Amino acid sequence: MYPTLCKVEYWDNNQTRIDNCLIYADSFVEAAQKIEEYYGKEIESLSIQMFDVGVWRVDDATAARIVESLE
């Protein structure tokens, strides 16, 4: 599985929203399927970038924002 960064533009309550997501996937097709399962069929656009890295390094501020967004 590859760490995969996705940018999703979707409809929510009659307005367009944009999210950035980090998922794990084996292919672009699998990544798109995971995003569609999560967001439903209201996706306007989707950008997928897959990376072949074992460790993602982030600074303290980024790590804190990630933890905050998951709580």
C-alpha cells in the first residue's frame, strides 16, 4: 500500500467544499473507490497523488494540526 494524498471537491448542503485527505491504496483505482465510498456520488473533482515512501516527516505544528483534526 502507498500513502496517497487526495484533493476532493464535492457538494455538501448545496455548496462546493474542498478536502485534502491522506489514505493508503495499492492503485489509483482503489484510491478513487475509497474516496467515492467515503464522500458518495457528489464528487465534482478528484486529484490523486501516490507516494513510494516509508516515513512521512512533518514538523510539530503540522503534527498538532493532524492530531487536532482527528479528535
